Amino acid sequence: MQIKEFEWHLGSFVKLLKKEKNYLIKDDGESLTDLLPEKEGFVEILKEYQGDVSEKARELITEIKAQQEENLLLTRQAIGYQNMLMGAVKKNLSSPAGTYSKGAQVYAQPRTNFVDEEI
């Protein structure tokens, strides 16, 4: 593989990572799943290249690293949000279903907050 072809593959990988970023922002899990085979295809290309690395290739590699870190941060943020949401739902489901007791007393329902007040 020639350096120009390698640079082209790196540029394509950068575009793919930006597409992944947009899907992460939009919380589009189905489209993210569809990107996985494309990302896996780039792994082999990057592994097998044995030639010199040009300045342009170094810049693209730096851009890939930065984009991967940003995508990882977005992924962690989405997982954290989902965990917080599931915790709030779980907490809400564990409260009593009925609001009235046998003695016609109204139970005070605990409020479900989506903001963690325990800091």
C-alpha cells in the first residue's frame, strides 16, 4: 500500500468517526451498530500498513485519536445518563403503588428527581 492510499484510508476513518460522533449525540444506537463493521474493516488496513508515515498521515492520526477520545467521552456520558435514568425509574417503582392506606390516610409519595442532590 502506498502512502497516498494510506492517507486516504485515514481520512475516510476520520469521516467515519465524525459520523459516529453525530450518532452518539443523537442517541441513535441502531446507526451506531451499523457502523461497527465499517470500523472493524479499518483495523485490518491500519494494522497491515508497513510504509513510512508522512506529516499528513501524522496529522490524520492525531485527529483520529482526538475524535476517538471525544466519542469515548460521549459514550460514557450517554451510559451515565442511562444509568441515572434507570436508577430514578427503579427508585420510583420501589415506592408503594397505592396512595391510600386501609385507614383512609394518604401516603406521602417520595419525589423522583433526575438531578443527583447528594454531592
